[in-house]
Amino acid sequence: MTAIKLKPINQQVVAVVGASSGIGRATALQFAQQGAKVSVSARSQSGLDSLVEEIKAMGGDAIAIPADVADFNQVKAIADKTVEYFGRLDTWVHVAATAVFARFEQHTPEEFRRVIEVNLMGQVYGAMVALPHLRQTGQGALISVGSVEGHRSLPLQSAYSSSKHGTEGFLDSLRVELIHDKVPISITNIMPATINTPFYNNGKTKLGRKPKGVPPFYQPELVARSILHAAENPVRELIVGDVGRVLDLAQKFAPGLVDIALALIAIPGEHSSEPKSEDDPHNLYTPVDTDNRVRGDFDNQVIPSFLDWFDWHPTAKWGTVAGIAALALLAAQSLIGDNNPV
């Protein structure tokens, strides 16, 4: 297998797709703060304009490219204009997503299809347009922001969960093809747990309430930090948020128990106390230009996450694992010795 070497962030040109708010906005700001040149894309012109202003105010270099990721030609324009302006593309970060919060039987075919078009086909289109440019530079990173729901679906989000499962399958297939062809491009799936962003304000709801994630929440800057790590360090996937790791582990060993737990916890947990009609503004088909924040409304339910640090420092991570294994071996040897007296 060809070794993958990625540039330091301060030498990179990065496209961040889905950058007007939430994780994407936090990610673009962190890239710019560390010296990368950034193109930012989303449907919200006002969100992109304010983001570029913020980046330039800190001394960074950025351009805005409005696009709907469900349209291949618009996605292609992101890559083409990035390369035209900056001369190359080193990292493609795809964050754009939408959702319908409703029981499956309440979805219309058009709504379900639209979520798949944005969340899955948008990722596919992004890879299609980014890979030729990454091949041309001879290295680079394709970073997809998926979700823990790519491993474990949640109720009331059937279309969203389907799109995230599909994204993981697509990335796994693509990664193997690149390995076979000895193409040194890193493919990473970032899988956040519940993140405090305006995603829940902007999604379409048929719950009669403003939707919310199943708490606890983590801040979007935590996800952005993992994305920046993947831009410099080839890594297959990163689950962001300790509770996401617990859910992923439980799904592997006891999926039936997870089904029961989510039936009890997740459905009430996804209803906020704030009334909201399905006719209220949402971003399924058009952007919500009035909400371009990084963080959402759930600061009071945010908790810290500790295990992500080990992903960002793999030497310490595997040193800790080796230390624990050595202690376990010593303990086992001691127990054997105690049970077999001379």
C-alpha cells in the first residue's frame, strides 16, 4: 500500500462544503485560523458572506461559492472555482446535510428522496469532483462528515439515518479501490454524536415540536478539531463524542437491547418543549438565511468529551492501550501464581 502523506494545514487549500453554520462554519474558521486557504460553500449566501468576512478579519484568505449539493453541476463548480482561485485543492470536507424529523409513515416520497439527494448524493458528487484534483496533486484528503447514525439508526430520522448508512458504504467501497490502485488519498468518515448546532432549528419537523438531538450534546468545535486532525493525519474514521463511542459499542454487542433503550429514550428525547409546525421555515429545499450560527440552543445540555484527545494523539492512545494490556497480563500472571502455590 502506498503511504499517504498529507500537508501541514498552513500549506493547504481546503474546500468546506456546508459551511454557512454549525460544524461546517466552525471547521472553516479553524482551518483559516491555522493558516489554510479556504473555499466555503453552502446554499445560504448571507451565511457565506458573513463567514468570509470573519475569516478575512482574522487575516485569512477565503472565497464563497454558493451551491446546492443535490445538483452535480453546482458541486463541480465548487471544485473548479476553488482550483481556479487558489491553484489547487488539498482537502475536501463535506458537511452539508438536511433532515426530516418525523415517523417514517409521515414522510412523503419527495421528502425522503430529498434527504438522500442532499446527504448521500451530495457526498457522492463531492467525491466525484474532488478526486480528479486530489489525484493531480498526488495526495490529499477527502473527509466526509457522517454521523454515529451511520452505525446505529435513530427513530424519527429514517431518511437521515439511511443517508448516513449509505455514505459509510460508499466511502468503504471507494477506499478499497484507491488502496488497490495505490492512490495516496486519505478517505475519512467523521461520525459525530449529538452536536449542539442549528441543525435542529433548521430541519423540517412533523413532531409538532422543534426537534432536538438525544442528549447529551457536544459542541461543534470538537468535531471541527477532529476534521483538522484528519486533514493532516490519514485515519479511517473518527467517532466524536464519548457517548457516541458507547452507543457504537453497544450496537456491536447488543443491538436488540439498544432497540429497546432507544424506543424508551430517543422518541421523547427528540421532542423539545417548543411548538413548531411543519409549515415553519426549514432548510429541506431552501436555506434558512436567518440562522448562521456555529452553536445551537442546547448549551445547557453540553458535556465535555475526553476520549477524542486520544484520537488526536495516537501515540499516547496506543501507549495507554499497551500499558493497560501489560497491567492485565501481570495481574493474570499474579492470579495464576496465587492459585498454584509451590
